[in-house]
Amino acid sequence: MASKHPKGLPILFFTEMWERFSFYGMRAILVLYLTKQTMGENPGLGWSASDALVLYGWYTMLVYVMAIPGGIIADRFLGQKKTVFIGGILIAIGQLTLAMEGMVPFYTGLALIISGVGLLKPNISTMVGGLYKEGDSRRDSGFIIFYIGINIGAASAPLLIGYIGEVYGWHYGFGLAGIGMLLGQVVYIWGQKFLKDVGNLIVVKKEAGRKEHTPLTKIEKDRIIVLMISFIIVIVFWAAYEQAGGLMNLYTKEKINRMVFGFEIPASLFQSVPAIFVIIFGTIVAAFWNKRMKKGKESSSLFKMAVGTIVMGTGFLMMSGAALQAATGVKAMLIWLILSYLLQVLGELSISPVALSFITKLAPARYASIMMGIYFAATGLGNKLAGMVGELATHAGELEVFTGIFLFCLAFGLLLLVFFKKLKALTHGAEDIVEEAP
């Protein structure tokens, strides 16, 4: 049936799910471990909050920036399939190294994880695109399914690894993250029979008197221009969306009424809410865009990303409502936070997985992993900008920052809608439906 997805998709789905379980689990306890006192029960490293956040900022940026060399290694030397395997092994070793005591294992583990994520992250996403032929209408929905796998890992890891780390010991938590990555590798190795035709090294034969790589065509150059513009959208998206782990997290702890039926919900628990919403609404959003496409209405990737930017920005308008209520001297209602996360996720589902799919449609085959690497580097830059934007709230106030994010996303999204048809023309029909693969 045309609606069925390739058998390789579940393999990549579960491999990425366990990788994200490992990544977000370790991410959930890293700063807590760094700042926990060195004496007493379950001791940490005793760093100041400032020093811990500096290390955390560099770490979260580097894991994505390293996707550029990871893409180059795949495209030029190993192919995506082998690079993903090596990356997964490095991540698992890195997590298990963190389970050891001492500063040498700590820094060694971080370096291994950064290198491993850089090798795995851009290439497994490119492999998902490789499962679909050019023009296959299932590609976008396939990436949303893949994206749900990411968020299953992201939703479960802070709850399980965070609990183990805080209650039983930080190093047990790091070790559990490593075990999760090993499970992902087992799935990946077992599923190689379904990935025979995807992720292999593309060898360009060198003919006499000709260069090894032929120049890019005008169509390929135009498509790369559009990709670079889409990366700006990605930076804007993550700079806004990653407020969840910083400014919104602190705001939830200090100024949101978290009492439900007489029980105060821990602020950290709300970090799982966006991922849970992705799992719930992922297929619904995919069905909406698919239905719109079948009706002949505009549903190109650029259009989706423009609309998604506006919807995501509206989520921060909800936080402006919370800030106005908190300004009266009472804690803001929890519904403001939930609605904000809901709108942010609905926007996210029209941006992040769509951007992954978009890259695999437009990038020249021999540069596919490199372009995916640049995408993740843009993600890293967006994460870094998110911290800078969040810091503005300590000077300008939360209301002004939340409202500013909303207005910027609204203006940026509307600008994209004005020019998306001209940008779409530069893709030279990359999203035209040729046929649905069987």
C-alpha cells in the first residue's frame, strides 16, 4: 500500500529514540550534578551555577556544531550508515565513562559524547530522507513519525534517568544513559537488512581529464540558497523554542501556580510536557498537512515553516498573559504555561521535522550530510542565542521578553509568507509529487 512507510523507518525511529533517551537523560542531570555540593548524600562537583551553565552552554552548542565535520566524514569517507554506527559507539562509551568517578573520566566522557553526536545526528536524519524516492508524498509524514521517536526518548529520559540520578546516584544515571545508547545500537545492527539501499558512500568515479567532483548546476545552487535561508528560520525557531529549558523553566518555578489537587508539581516535570505534546499531536499535524495537500491547497515546506513560526510565537503571547497576571502580585495560572507549550509544539511540528525533510529534498546527494550538518550547527547557534535572549529578562523583565519574542516571530513569519512563492520557485520543483512509492 502507498500509505505504508519503508521498513527501514522503524529501525531508524528506535535507534534515534534511544540516542535521544541517552542524550536528554544525561542533559537532565548534568547541571544538577555539577552544582551539587561535594559533601553529603549523593555528592556532586560543587561548581557554582554560573560555571555550570557556562559548561552546559558550550556542551549543548558543540554537540550540534560537530555535526558539520560529522557530515563531511560521511559524505567524503565512510557513508552515513557506517558513520552513524561509529557515532553511536562513541556516545555509549562516553556515557559509560561518565559513570566513573574523577574529572578525567568526566571530561573524556563529554568529549566522546560530543564527537559521537556529531557523527550520528546529521547522518541518521539524512538516512531517513534516503528511504524515500524523489517526489514521494510520504516523506514529510515519515519525518514527523521519526520526530515522534525523538520525543519519546526526550519525554521519558528526564523522568527515569533524572530520578535514578537524583535519588540513587549521579553516576548510575549516566550509566543508565549509556545502556540506553547500547540498546539503540543493538536495534541499528539488527535492522541493517532493512537499510541495504540507504546511507551508503556515494563514490564519484574519476574520468580521464575530468575533476573528481563536477561543478554544481544552477538548479543545485538555487536550492542551496533556499536551504541557507531555511537555516535562518531554524536559528529563529530554536532561539525562541529553547526558552523552555532556561527562562520558562525558571519562570515556572518562581511565578507559576503549580498546585494541583493540593500537590505542588515540581517545576522540572514540565520539561517533559513539550515532548509529550509532540507524541500526541505529531500524527494529527501530519494528517492535517497531508489532507490540505490532497485538496490542492498550499502545503510546501516553506509555507509550513512560515505558518509554524507564527503559531510558535503565539505561544509566547500566552506567557505574556502569565506575566501580566503575575504582575498583580499573585502567581499565574498553570493554564497559561500549558497553552504556551501546546502552541509552541504545534508550531514546532510544522518547522523542525519539516526542515529535516526539506534538506533531504533540496541538498545535492553528494553534499546531503554536510548540509544536514550545517542545519544542526544552526540549531546549536539557536541554542546559544536562546540563552542570550533569556538573560535579557533579568534586565528588561519577563513580560517585555515574552512579548518581544511573540512580535518578532509574528513579523518574521509574515515576511516569509510574503516571499515564500519566490523562494519556492528557486527549489525548481523539488517538492512536486512524482508518484507515491509502493
